[in-house]
Amino acid sequence: MAATFSILGADVSIKGDLSATADLHIDGTVEGDITCAALVQGEKSTVTGAITAQSARLSGTVNGSIEAGELVILKTARIHGDVTYDALTIEQGAQVDGKFAHRLQLVEEAPLALVR
């Protein structure tokens, strides 16, 4: 089965949630939550909403929370929201206004449920 890759060009503006089972490249504007396997965000792109992805490479503006396994925040990125990750790379020059949390720490710090 061939991997699929969807592209939203710079001239595309979407209001609503996006869900993709494969890879997504966004150069346009999205107002809504994004869920996908891998996300690549272009420098001129703006996302207003939560992002959930196995991997994400961000270089535009994000106004919302981010949850990703492998997260790369490039120097042109402007993030306004909390970030949860497994592996994190941030280039010098990137701006993030929010809290960082490693997912493994969240699991370790969670109270254990009682088992009956």
C-alpha cells in the first residue's frame, strides 16, 4: 500500500477540523483541530486549533495546543499554546509561548487507578 500525502496550498483557507490517516502538508490557513500521522507546516501557514500528530515539523504560526511523538519546531515557528511531546527539537530563533510536557513524564506522574 502506497503512502498518501495531502497538500493544502498557500491559497487554501479551511474552517473546520481536519483528519488524515497519513501525511499532511499545510501552507494555507486552518481554523480547527488537526489530527494526522505526520504534519509539515509551511512558514506562511497559520493554524488556530489543536494539533495531534505522530510527527510534526512546524515552521509557521500555531495558536493552540500541540501533541506529537516527534516534534520539530523550526526557527520561523511562532507557537502560542502548550506542547506535549515524546522527542523534541527546537531551532534557535523559534518562539513558543506555552508549557512543555514530556508524555512519558505525564504517564509516570499520573496517579495509579485502583484495581479490584
